[in-house]
Amino acid sequence: MDQFIEFIGNHPVLAGLWLLLVIAIFLQHRSRASKSVGPQQAVMMINRQGAVVLDVRDKKEFDAGHIVDSINIPQSKLGQRLTELNKHKEKPVVVVCKMGQQSGEACKTLQQAGFNQVVRLAGGVTEWKSQSLPLVQK
């Protein structure tokens, strides 16, 4: 600990840059992140509010196992295929990816397109599976 304090004293510019970098990473992550819900909350939204599940994984991953009645639009094509979701604008949308990290960007895209009730599934399909919730396989 003493060496750390001594390093900061001897290299204030490096310590300042390190601190700025940490703050920048935190702010970027926060700006990308959207509200997240766990699998149980997602099930309640689907059952009680008629939430739409949007799966942003690739077609191959989607076919390997997906949530019942989910709509598959890969993340890379979401901007081009937003019109397919226009009929669901008034419903809550649960965005799902593999591990819950890529869905934040899709949530941001949907919010910019006028979707007000957009959340992401925390942990993605991996968390869904770990809680032994059902998946449809083709």
C-alpha cells in the first residue's frame, strides 16, 4: 500500500490518466446499459403484460434454443428490420442475447426508434437455461 501511495506521489500524471480512464469506461458502460430484468421478472412481464421477446442472437444460436414465441432479429440487422417490430411499439419488449451483454446496444436502438418499454434480460439465454426455464429447439 505504501508503494502505491509513493507511486501516485511520484507519477501524478500517470495516476490521473488511470483515474480518467476508469471513469471513461464506467460512463461508457453506463450509457450503453439499459434497465435489466431477471428471468423471473421477464416471465411475469410476458405472462401479465404481454411482453414481446426479441432475440438478437444469430439464426444458428436461435435455432439451437430460444424462448417460446420470441422474435429473432440478429443484432447486425436490427436497424434495417425495425419495421417488423412497429406493431409491438406499445407493448413491453424484453431483449435477449447469449449472456446479457450485447442486448444493451439493441435496447438503445429500440429506444431511439420510439419503443418506450424496453428492458434486457440479465444474463441472457445462459441465465434462462441455468434457472431451468423452457427453451424451444428446432
